[in-house]
Amino acid sequence: MPINQIKILSPGPACRRTRRILRQLERYCEKRQIPVNFEIETDLEKIKQYETWILPTILINGTIVSRGYFPPEKLIESCLIGKT
């Protein structure tokens, strides 16, 4: 089964909103047994490539799904590979 990639563009590892969204995403994927690799990007130069200034920004398999909030579950599901 292919592995999904979830990237969170974050202002830093201490960001409470980023940590909260990461926990929610981990629970969502674990509950549905969906394989995912998580990455938190804090490098400003790399974040600029995505042309977003609202952080945290969530990308699922290369698609921006939300900026600053936890995305709706239907949107998460539509972007994941190998949903059960």
C-alpha cells in the first residue's frame, strides 16, 4: 500500500496550533489505519515556495488542504491514497 505524505508548514516546533493539528491528523490516520509519513517544515525559504503566509498550512500528498485550521475530514479523505 502506498504511503501518504502529510507536510505541515509551521512557524516553529513550539507552535501550539501546529502540535494540536498534528495530533488530530495522527489520530485520524491511526483510527482509519492509513499509512502516513508526517513532516513539519519550519524553514522560511522552503515555506515561501508554497506562496502561503497563513501558518500552519497543511499539505496532503502535495495538495494544500488548509491554512491555519484543521481541515474537514471529507477533504482529508479525498486527498489520501489507500483509504480504507
